[in-house]
Amino acid sequence: MANVEGGRLQQLSQNMQEVHTVLEEGFSHACQSTAVKDHLFKAVRLENKEVEDYFAFGEKLLLPDANILNPLKVENLGDISIPVSVKDLQRLKKISEGSCYGKQLNKILDSSKRLALEINSSKLTSTISDDLKLPSLAIQHLGLPSELMGVQAKLQQLILYESGGHYHRTMEYEKEYGSFGTMILQLPVKGGHRGGRFKVEYGGKEKVYENHEDSDRCFYVSLFYENCEHSMEPDEDQDQDEYWDRSRPRDSWKDQDEDEYCDNSPTSSPSEDISEEKDIGDLEDVLYFVLEEKYEESDFGFRQLRGKDRDAAQLFQCCRFLDVHLAVVTETVTTIRAVPNSKTDWCDCHAYKKVKSSNKISRWLDSEDISRKLRIEINWKEQCVGPSRKLPTKSSKKIDSKDRHYTCGEECYGSGDTTANEKYIQHFILVIWPKRESFRMYCRYGLHSLLQELEFKSSTRWLKESVQKATEDLRKVISFCSSDPWHMWNQTGFGKGEVAERLLRLCINFRAREEGLALLKLLSEDFPLPQEGTSNIQETFEGIKSEQVAKAIVEFECRVSGWNDCADLIEKMISPVRITQQLMPVIKLAHFFMDFDCLEGAKLVGDSVSSAFINIDKQQARNPTWQQTDIRAYIELIFALEANPKTSNQGRMKSFSSFFSKLESSMLCDLVQEMAVQASSQRNENSESCKKMFHVVFKALNDCDLRSPSIEKKAVVNLICCCFRTRNAELLRSFLSNIVRAHIAFKENKTRSETLLEDVISSPEILNLDLSSDLGEIFMEVLVDSQLTSIKKETSGPGDPCTYGYFLLSSKLSLCFQLVIQSVKNSHILDPRRAKLIASILAQLNVNQLSSIFTDLLKNNSKRLKACPSYPTMISLIGNSLITKLKKDEVHELSRRNLLNVLDVFIESGVASLTQSLIKQVCANEETGTRSHQEKYDLFAGLFSTPRVWEIVDSKSKLIIMKTCGSIIHNWIVVIDKFSKRNEILHCIHFFFLLERNRLKNEPTIDAQLFAPLIAKLPVSSLMDLVLQLHQSEVKTIPNIKNFPACFNFYRQTSRLFFTMDFVPLVKNEEAMRLLNLLLWLEDEQSWQSFATSVSTAFPSTSSHLFLRLFLNNPVIKQAFTVSNLAFGAFATIVDNCSLKSASLKEPPFSWHQPEAVVPNHPEVQVFLRSNQESMTYTKFTGIAEARNFAAQLMRGSKNFSVSVTTSGAGKNSRCIITKTRKHYEEINQPFFTSKGELELLVKLRERLGQENSKTKRSTADEVSVIPSPKRSKVEKK
């Protein structure tokens, strides 16, 4: 070993022999004993007394028989015979390189000092070591334990020394890891040589070896430990004639401890049968040492060990019966501290602190520094050799870092929260266990690494030896599985069936037939459970746990074993008990057999699955553990098997139908739909067996309770569509009859089946079926006629039929009518029997129910439905019933929405007579009906404003509507006048405007004078609201009432009336602006003049100033004065009149009198403020501070007075001088001054606008103004 002294190696040898004696007697029981651990620790520490000095050895060896000794082989030179000839020396020198000396980075090449040449071992092939038995010499002369250690001599280099060649004292520092010494073999040369003594020094002692005597026919071997210093003296012979004598070749080896199992991986253990080994139990055979040096995990391994750690590791690696590993232990130290609560008092208990630690091995390295995944839990106390060095004496559970709650002691009874933080410390340990247990250890605790290594070897199958060795290891793994199946199959870190799948893959890759069959046997057998920890576990077999395992089994059968050899084993894997627990993988097994064209296997699996399913009772079939995906996979398997004549079996039919009859109803419905898809697929459409299976299972639906809440409407509809796709009338009729039975059963049980029939009929998928076909006739006969008959009974029974499910009834009927329309073949004539039944039902409905049917038909908006020949016939049948009902029952009138919907349907159906009859009847009912006028207005307003109806209605119908509306307006005016319903005047006028907008040509208008009495009776405020609201509604309407003379004349006359009234006091700021906008839009001279007069008259009131401020401040109004002569004229009149009035108004006289002044607690001051005096001195204070506070209060002032105050004096002589100011006078008369100022500005504005208007008139002589005055209408002229 690199730095182990000779004496120390001998000490170790003695201790190891003692330990070996103990371990050989029974490692698994003695390993953790105190004696064994003491011996091991003593061996590592090497504390024995001094032993003999076997640090170096030298010996002359006679040249063996030439026939026995093999030549030295050199690359590109061939064989070099022994002894070495001069000619061969010359050849060797040609391919040699100068030999460096020094160490590490200080190596130099100086041929003048050392005179040496060297050839690297990579160019040499030599068997001399084996011929001379050099390893045996090393063991014998160094005193090594031959029974414990294996020693090999590995060639390093060939050195040739010239005459005078030498080297000084040096030590070997950079030998290969695992080596412990150096052996120098001096080769004989023809003619020999003289000089060149070899010296070895250690601990002040020296050994000298003379190697020149008989150097022409003898070998000289020198052996020493690597920590010894050694040197070679120069040759003394300088005779040039004996040049080859003076050149001395040496063949140098290093001796390395390497046992016969040099591959320390777990797969390199002895070949004895693993089943004969004993169980490792609780890891009693494992021991560990804590390393002394500090390391980094990222740079940790055997080759990075230092000091005593390196010595110990290499010593243990010398022992052929031990397996040595390194491990990184991560220690988690958790510190828990108290967090004092601010709401509670502090106490000593709040100093709570607790530290916990736990250890976990985070990394394993084998002796080749290869990372391994091992899950070995070490007992830190019992399995440690030597001092633990800060590792805990026992395992402690790791806690999390969440806050915890603690409670103080008995005296305090306080409580608080804790925080926990963690830090991580790494320890490095060396672990040993018996090599004979390595394979079992890896099977039990490192199976992933073991399989990974075997898988790597399987990728290099071209190496025959590697395959043989890997196959042996694979056999041992499988043997271990048989000895401990429970732990093998249930190892953590593996998915379901992963171990079995990977082992099968290895058997396939290695073509390991016997091993694979043994593995299949294990998978097919039950195994005993461990005595502890498995009480709740029921599985006692591995079987086929995953799809990957199933595929691997099939590939092994097809590529390695063949069917005959594994058929019985596979049959055991698919027993009924196993199928129920591993259904999906078993089904996949059958599919894989079909994919690999192994039909025998597929048929066997299919028959076994069918046999298992036939014995399942109803309770088991409805067990929640059965997933729908499992049963779906079963269906796909049976269909796939039946599609192939070679795998088809009619015997499966009984099992198939028996199992499906036991399923829950909703699951059965879902699965039958999928079966229909399977049966109609391209692969199965010609398979009579598949079709027969579908029919058999579908018949099971006859016994299915469709009232189950778990059955979805969509499932029932899809099943009906399946019958249409398969064109099977028998299945369709039986299934539809089941739906009807479920519907009838509702009357007794009142379940959700009340809506099942409606859900089916209302489904869009049903409407897309070919209901005019023979299957469609069956559907109409069984379902639709049953629904109509049921409705007939319900509506003709006792009680009011109109109260029966108002919207539900109309919805049911509209759905049935849609189906009836689509079921008629190329004819507009309905089935007489069905038409009579429909008419009898319609006769029992009221107006709203009948109109709702039209609404539902309108919502359908199906072009396919409207294109049916019988569509107009059905509309006429329903429409005539509606009109008849309107004639008989005038109380129930159509709403606006329903009327429009019905007219839409009538117009779309093209039955003009229905439209005219309906409008005529509606108008007749509305004219004399009891509905409010507002409702009637809304009804006809909707009719007028719906282009799709009003534009298509014929002129005759429109005339009827117009006359009816005129009559309603006349009657409404009378009602308003009679009952003083002023709030309805606006709507009545809107109705009048609406009628005038839609009036036909040459039709007489309504006389607007009918509204005159109502308008005249309105108060000014109501009239103002009316004209403003009409203006607001019309200003944005296109076209507005200016395009309709009757409407505009009415509005203008109403506005003129309003502006003649005393409206100004009622106007607020917002209304003032709206009135000005009204006047600008109306453009009526008379209204502007009346407006000017009213505002001038109201001046100087506050309301009149609202208009004056708008004139002055609003830019829109000022702009309007420049473009509208009427507006400017009114503005000029107002300004002139207000200026005249303002001139006569005098400014209020000034006075110090402030009559409303109030000063609490100071009556003298209050009297002064209300008087005409200008100032006073107030002295009733106790000090200057009080005087100043009083002064501050007065200075803050009030709305009723204004003063200024100064203080002076001190103590009782403190005083306040109070002086009145003009501020109060100015505030009281502010409106007067403001009004006067505004009038002055308005006069200036009038003059400026007047000058601008004059310029505009002169520059545009042909134009009167930007906005011309409105022309008087012909109606007004008249």
C-alpha cells in the first residue's frame, strides 16, 4: 500500500489473521461482538510492538530452462530473448525515451546526470513474472498472510541504464492505488556488467545488494515497501569495447495486493449457490468505521482518502473475504426554540430549547468508487468499530421544520409557539461486510444497482465471458427471489412488477432460457408471507402486475423458450383468483400474444378470463373495485378474439352474457354503447360472432331498470342511435318499450323517469335520425304516440287542464310535433289518427300554452324542420286552435312577445290566411279588451318596431291595426281626462307619434286637437316636464317628428303654450340649459319671443340670472347666437329689458348696523354689533390670555358679522378693541353687485355679437344667417 510501512503491514497481517480466525467460525453471529470489533480496531490502529525489519529483500535467481522461459515481447520489435543480446539492446534503445527524475511537478529530464532510457509498460508484453512466480516471492519474503491476501505483480516500465547510469535517493509516491511495494527485476544480458549497487534505506537502516555478479546468466530481484528510500550507484566499468556490458536493462514491476476477486462489484462474488447461504437477518454482519479526515462529498472516494483512512481502507481491501464500501452520512440537526408571546408575561420557561438529530446515508461507493443505490439502515451504536466521533449513539426520528406549540411547567402554565431550523452535517464512514454475503446484500438492499449493472452487461453481449458471468449472476438473483420472494418482490423504490419485468428482460437479452423458466415458475407460484408486518396483506403471489411484465413474458416465450415449455406456467399465472386481482395486465397479455402472432397463448388467456367471469356473482360484479376501464378492456379483448376465426370460441358467449346481466344499469348502458362501436368497426363488421355478442348483451337492457338515477339521458339516447345504426328493429322496439315502462312506473314510484321520455324526445340526436324510415316509424309508434296518449289522458282528466305543467306541457307537445313533422314521408298530410289525437290535445290548451308551442318551434330554428312538407300543415293545425281559442276566450290575451313569435312562425310557414285571421282577432280583442292602455301600447309598439313582422304583414292587416290603434288612442285620452292620469299623457303622445310614423299613404291622420284639453289642464311644472321629455326622446330619433307635420305641429303648439306661462321661477340650472337646447332645436320665432318676455319679466329674480349666466359663460350658447337670428333676437331683447330695469335699481345705503350678529355670553359685544357704532373697547377679562382667546374667536367670525380685534394691557387691565369692517355689508349685497357686473358684461357681449352679425350680413348679402330662420309650414300658414 502506498504509504504503509513494512512493519505496519506485518502488524496488520498478524491482527487480520486473528480476526479471520474469529470471523471464519461464524461471521454473522460474531461480527458485532466486542472481541471482533476490538481486533478490527487494533488492526487499523497498528499498535503492536515492533516486529522484525522486513522492509526490503534481494535475491539472485538462476536463469530457468530456455524452453520454459518465455521471451520479452515489445511492440513493433517482436520477441526479445533472455539473456538480452547487444543487438536487441540497440533495438530497444531506438524506441526508448529519456527517463525523467524528480517528483510531481518537479520532474526533469537530464540525460547527462541519470543516463537512463525507459519504455512504458503499454508497449511491453511479458510473462516473466508468472515464470519466476514473483507474487509468491513477495508474500514469502515480506511476511504477508497468503491465506488472506492475493498479490499480483504488474509491469510498469523497462529501464535501460547507459555506462555511468545511476539515480540518487528517491521514494515511490505515485504508484497505482492499492499497491504497497515495488519489485525490481534485473534481466541478464549477454556479457554481463559491473557496478551499479542497489541500496534501500528505512528508519535509519540500510540494505545493499550487489547485482553484477553472474549478471550474464542470472536474474536479480529486489523488493521493498513504497515508503522506503532507494538508490543505484553508477557502473564502474568504462571499457568502450564492452559497451553492452555497461548497459544494464531492468524490468520493473510494482507489487499490488489484489485478491482473486479483484472485481469488487457485487456481481463478482463466489459461485456457490445462493440458496445455501444463510439470511443476513438484521444486518449483524455489517460494521462501520468513522473516518478521521475531512472530505467533500463532491470529491470523495477511495482514491481521495488520506492518512490513516487510506491505510485502513487499503488494508481491508487486501482481505479477500471482506467487501469494503464508503458512505456519506448526512446528519440533520434540528434546533427548536421558543417564540415568546407578547400577550403573555415572560417567564423562565420561555427559554425553551431542544436539539434533535437524525442520520441518513445519502451516498454509497463501492471499492471501485462506483456510486451504488443501497437502502441499508445501520445501527449507529451496535455496528460501529472504534469511537463514533460525533455520530449519535442511537437513531432518532427526524422532525419537520413547522412551528410547534409547547406548554410551560406546572408553576407557570404559560404557552407559546416554537420555531425549528435545521442544519446539515456530513460524516464519512467506511463499511465492511463478508464478501460471501455481498450478492445477497445487493439483492436485498441494492437491487437497483445490481440490475443496472446486469443491464449494462446485457448491452455488451458480444463479450462471451461477460455474458456467461452475467448469466450466472442473473441465476443467483432469481435463486434469491425463490429463497425470499416476499422481500424481493416488495422492495421499495420499484414500481408494480418492475423487478419481474427487468429480470425477464435480462433473460431475453442473455437468451437465458432456464433462468427465464425458473423466473416464470416463481411468478406463477404462491409464496408464504413473513410472520410480522403483513397481517393486512392478502396477495401471496407476484404474477403479472403490469403491462410491461405481460409484454416481457410474451417476448420471452416468442424469442427464447417457445410456447410448449412455458404454457403450463402461464396458465398458473392466470387462475381465476389472479385474474380478478390482475385483470388489466392479464388482458394485455392476451393482446401481446396476438400482436406476436402466438394465437395459442391469446386463446388460452381469453378462455381463462371468460371462465373467471362466469363465476362472478351479482354482488361481485357491482363491486366498486371493478373499474369501467377494466370491463371495457375485457370487451375489447373478447371482440378481438372473436374477430379472428383461429381464436374464436362460442363457449365464451355464455360467460359474456352472464356477466353483463349482473352489472349495474348505468355501467351496462355505457358499455353497450362501446360494444356497438366495436361491433360496427371495420374489423368486426363481418364477424357474425361479434354481432351475436352485441345482440345478446343488448337484450340484457330489457331487464335494466331505466329509472335508476345513475343512468344519464345521453346514454339512453346513444343506445337508441345504436339501434338505428345496426338497423335492428327488434332491439329498437324492445328498448323503446322499456323506456315507456319506466315512464309509466313513475306514476306509482315518482322517480326521475318522469322526464326520461321527454329527455329522449328532446335530444338533438333524435331529431337528426331518419324518422321517416321503418325504424323511425317504430320510434314514432312506441315513444311519440305513447307520449301524446299520456298527455291526452293528463289534460282530459279531472281538474283544470290548463294548470297542468304550464311550460312543461307546451314543451312536451312542441317536441312531439317536431318529431311528427319529420316523420311524414314526402307529404303535407299528417297521419289521420295522429292528427286527430293532436287536435284533441290542442282543444284542451289555453292561449298562452298554444302560443308557447309556437315559441318553442321558433327557438328550434331548424331549416330541416321547416323544409318538411308537413310543416305548414302542423302550423295550420296549431294556429287554427289558437285563433279559435282567442275568439272563445277574450280574457286570455297574447303578450307582446308571444304575438310576435306566433306571427314569425305564421309568416315563415307561408300560411297568409293565418296571419290575417290572427291580426284581425287580436285587434278585435285589444279594442274591447280589459288590458291596460299602457299594455296595449307596448303590444302594438312591439309590432310596429319589429321589421321582420311589420314589413311582411299585408296592407289589409296593417289597415286593421292602424284603425285599432286610433281607436285605442281616442279612448285613452278620454280615460286620462276622466281619471286625471297625468302620468300617462306622455305615453299616449308617444303612441300618437308612433302611429303617425307608420301611417299608410292617403290614410287620414288623428286630430291632434284631441290632446288640447289635456294640455291646457296641466300645471306649469308638468307641462315643462312634458315638453322636455318629448324633446329628449325625439332629438336623437331618426327620423324625428320634424318629418311628420301632424306630430311637429302638435309639439310646437304645446311648446308655445308653455313659454307663455310663468315658468322661470320653476327652472333650475340643468333645466335652463335643456330649455335653451329645446328652443334651438325647435327654431320657432314665437317660442323665442315668449321666452324673452318671460325671462325679462322675471328679472331680477334668481331664476332669471340662471339664463343670464348661461348667455355669458356657455360657449355653445354664445356660438348659437352667432348662427341663429331668432336666438340672437331673443338674447338682445332680454339684455335690453334687463338693463333698463337695472338702471332704476339703486345701490343699498351703507350702515355699520349688523342686526343678526350673535355673541354668546358677551351681551355687551352683541349689542355693539347690532348698533350703528363703528368700534368699542371690551375689558371684562382676568388676563391677557383670555383676551387674546376672545379676540381669536371673534376674528374667526360668523356669517352674521365681520370685525377686526386688537388686544393690549395685562392682568385685569387686559382689553380688546373691536372695530367693524365692510366685509359683512359687501356679503349681504353681493347679489346686487354681481348682477350689476354681469349685466355690464352682457351689454358688451350683445354689442360685440351685434357687430359680428352686421359684418356677416354685409359680407354675405345673399345669406340671411348661418342657420336660416325656419320656414312656416303649410299647416301653420293655413
